[in-house]
Amino acid sequence: MEFGAAYNECGAEFLRTKQCDEQREWSVIEVAQNVGDYLIQRLRQWDVEKVFGYAGDGINSLLASWVAADDPPEFVEARHEEMAAFEATGYAKFSGKVGVCAATSGPGAIHLLNGLYDAKLDHVPVVAIVGQTNRTAMGGSYQQEVDLLSLYKDVASEYVQMVTTPQQLPNVLDRAMRISLSRRTVTAIILPADVQELEYSPPEHAFKMVPSSLGITTPVTVAGQEGIRDAAEVLNSGKKVAMLVGQGARGAREEVVEIADRLGAGVAKALLGKDALPDDLPFVTGAIGLLGTRPSYEMMMECDTLLIIGSSFPYSQFLPEFDQARAVEIDINPSFVGLRYPTEVNLVGDAQATLLALLEHVEHKEDRSWREDIEKKVESWWKTMEAQAMLDADPINPMRIFWELSGQLPSDAVVTADSGSAANWYARHVQFSENVRGSLSGTLATMGPGVPYAIGAKFASPQRPAIALVGDGAMQMNGLAELITIKRYYEQWEDPRLVVCVLHNNDLNQVTWEMRAMSGSPKFIESQKLPDIDYAQWAESLGLGARIVTDPEQLNDAWQFALNADRPVVLDVHCDPSVPPIPPHATFEQAKELAASLIKGDPDRWDVIKQGVKTKAQEFLPHGDKTGEA
Ligand SMILES: Cc1ncc(C[n+]2csc(CCOP(=O)(O)OP(=O)(O)O)c2C)c(N)n1
């Protein structure tokens, strides 16, 4: 028996549900469908498979409807509403579908916010469904009453609506879905508790009624021919072309490679575009920016032409000087072109379709010397990365954790990283092959999404292994609690592997380094030191796999263990907080100066100096790239 909506002879919608009679036998009954029932039915019709959420009396009736409706969508219970929003965001990032999260009124809706902002800023489609107090109590400063329309006005600026009558619901829900999907943003539906219980009646063919419909097919936009020709002229006249790709280029891999080949260009990747191109292509210079590589930095500083595709990388100091390069940008979002660099031609369109149009006019550059030089630097840089990773540290050099992972990364892995030093090493040291997916909080750069993104990834692709690279601060902030969510669900995943690698350095290390480098301040123990706890023991107490790693020689084996386990595993890796995340453009002299400036007052000063100098020196050893010695 199918449960869900049915129709009687008059065409009215009813819900088939189950009832337990006195003999404790289940029988099927038909009851009038209420608003909560309809909402779940409509989500099912939208093909929503998961809703990440947390209960509360603002959505109790909706949850009661779930009992009758059954899956899908499956209600996935996080430990905190912020985690539910991160999970919906991770799910959306890795599935390409809309992510849906649900929370109760007041505190639940407030808790969702940071995760929703993460989605909004990274242009990820997420729909939030939140409860509200009864209509009779509204405006009465009632318990848990928060002005959610005002609160959500910014995060769901494209669409936030409160449903106050059943006939409104189809339209509000369908628009929330369509707007979220087509504009890749956050939308929100506020559903008062008493409205959830009202008998559902559809909008009628009548005055002031708004009907609705399911589904959307979005256009494949291509910039106009005039712009395409102008762009081709800019690109054809350049001698040293640099490219920058972001997440918007992900669906255009072949075209990006083709145009880079024709232009003899190197390609740098913004953080969110790390999986747009594999790292084994010789002309891919890797990450850009403070977390980036030296080949990316030098390519940008020396190019005469720049082509940006699907990226809103914000740090213009890592792009060419403003009068140095003629530039073309391709972006699907008209409000995001021409924003980060004084570009000459701004092409609004789908990356693949626009590149295909552009390729009709782009010529093959005969002089390959620029490209050859980039490829040489890239080859040398990977050797530098290995040498830096293999340096001794106390007890483990964090770079080596990531380097060793690269060597064993399954070809279908999904990798997430948290904000913190993990993001540096993820950006620079992990080499992605063709089908590896990866993401982090690119724009909000919030702490906390590493583990819940990986959970979202497992619900998006249960057959792929997921790996979360997370600092101990982020782990203490919420990752530890979210291990409980992993324990609860992992047996339903086709491939149970989810590895959480904790960078156990007892320090909020990224900020410690920011304070040293930007504020010239020594480490402030009160704010930076973390309580030392046993992450592996906590994981084991939950029945997950775990291993403590205290020696770099154990790393290879530890990754092997985790990547071959029959359950999720926590790798608790004790690593050295004195290994500096040196930016790629820092010269050897600058690194020494930074170290010297720390001597006064920093409790870790000698280790910091030693590690900083050793790390920087790797770029200048025989395998290194000597071009930046000045
Ligand atoms: C919600 C939030 N709070 C604070 C910050 C500022 N912040 C960025 S990285 C970081 C330290 C992260 O420490 P940890 O997770 O231990 O990683 P580590 O850098 O030590 O590897 C902090 C506090 C932030 N980005 N987001």
C-alpha cells in the first residue's frame, strides 16, 4: 500500500495513513490531509530525498505528518540546527541538488543561520523550513516568538515567506524551490505551528488565489556574439595568458583544458574550484591566494592577459597589477562579473556554453615558451611540497598528513576541510585526480562545516568514501557531537567509510599565525590554547574506528587503516603547531624577519623560527624553483 495523497470521488485530497487498532493490528485509514502532510508530499514530488533537521514544538505537527508519510524525504537528525544547515549545504554541494533543512521556531531557526549563510555566500541552493508560534500568539511577545521574517530577510533575501493559510503553501514552497535552484541561493519558508495542522485545501480557480506547479528547467545562457568576439580579440593578442577557474568552471572541464591548450596558458584554481580541474595536468598551478602556490602567484604577477572562469576569488593582490593585464571574465551571474579585476570584457553565461562559443574564435598560440615555463615551475613546486611535507617536526609535520593522504586518495573520494590550518594544507598539498570532489566553506570561511559537509556528502553519494580534514578547535566546536550523527547513520551507507582526520595541535593555529603575521603579536595563550582531549577514545566509545598517530612513520599505515575500514574512523594526529603556513609570495628574507619579530614574548618562538626557516628553505634547495629568490 502506498501512503501519501489519494483522491476521493469528489476530487478532494486525502491522506492514506496507518492506524493501530485494539488488536494491535495496523489498518489503513483515510484522513483529511493537513498542511504538514501536504508539505511532505510536495517535497516528495520535488524529489527531495533528505531533510536535515532538528525537532521542536514549532514543527511538531510537521513531524507528526512524517510519521504517517514515511520516507522519502528521510528526516536526518543532526545534533544541532547549524549542523543540519551545514549538512544540507554539503549535500547540495556534492549532489548538485537542492539541500533542505528544517528547524523549530525561535532558537532552532536562529541556530540554522550560520549554516545558511555559508550556503548563501558559496552560492549553494538550500531551502530552510522553520516553524513559528501560532498565529493567535503572534505579536504578543510569546515564548520562542522571534520576528523570523526580519531575521531571515538577509540570509534568504531572494525569497522568504510566512505561510498563513493553506492555499498559499503550494505557491510558496514551489517558488522557494525554484528560486533556490535557479539562483543558487538560500530561500526560507516560515510555517506557524497552527497552520501546519489546518486541513489542506488547494488554491482555487478564483480571484486572489495563486496556483502553482512543480519543476523547473533553467536556461543554458551564452554571452552575446559581440562580447565573444571582443573576448577572443583580447585572448588572441596576449602572449602570456593566465587563467583562474572557480567552482563555476566545474561543468566545463574539457573546454577549460582546450582553451588553456590553445592559449598556451597555465590555470590556477580558486579554493572552491579545487575539483574543477585535476592536479595531474602539468599546466595546473594549483591554489591561489594566501593558501596558494608559488607557481600560481608568479603566473599572475608575470602574465599579460587574464581569463577568469566561474570564480569570485576576492583577493585582488594575488591577481595581476590593475594595469598589467587585459582581462576577460566569464560568469553565470551578472552581478558577479567585473567585480574582482578591472576586466575589459565581461561575458555572462554558462561556462561550458560560453567557452564553446569562444573556442570558435580563439587561435592556437605557436609560441609555447610561457606554458613550458609554467609547467617547469609546477613540476618543481610539487617537489618542494613533498620536501616541505617530509621535514621533521614535533611530533608530526601537518603537511605530511595531507601529502600522505594524496598518495592514497581513492579516485572517487569526497574531501572536505574545515577553516583553520587544514584549509592551507588541503589547498596546497592534496592532489586531486579526475573524479575526486572536494569543498570547504569558501566565502564565509566559517569554522565547523568539515564534519557535517562530509555527512552531507555521504547522504549525497553513499557509495563514495568521504574524508574530513579538521582542526581540533573545529572538532571541539561541533565535530565531536556530529560523530554521534555519523554513528547513527553509517550502517545505511553503501560504503561506510568516512574518515575524520583531526589535526591535534592543542591550538587555534590558523589564528595564532594570523596574529603573528598580521598583528606582529606573540601567541595569546588564553585565547589560543585548547584543552587536550582524546579524540580517538571518544570515537571508540561510539563504536567507530580510531587511531592515535604520534609518529610520522605511522601516517601511511594510519591512512591505509582508515581507508580500508568497515566503518567510519577518526585519525587523531598529534601535529606540530609551529609549522608555519607560509604564503607563497613570502621570500626567504621575509620568513626570517617574521621569525625574528616573534622572539620577543612568543612562548613557541624557537620552534616557530626553526620550523619557519626549514620550511621556507625547501623552495631554494636544488629541486626548488629559484625564480623568486630576490
Ligand atoms: C565560527 C568561526 N569562529 C571563529 C573563526 C576564526 N577562526 C578561523 S580559523 C580558527 C582556528 C581554527 O582552529 P582549529 O580548528 O584548531 O584548526 P587549526 O588552525 O589549529 O589547525 C579560528 C578561531 C571562524 N572562522 N569561524
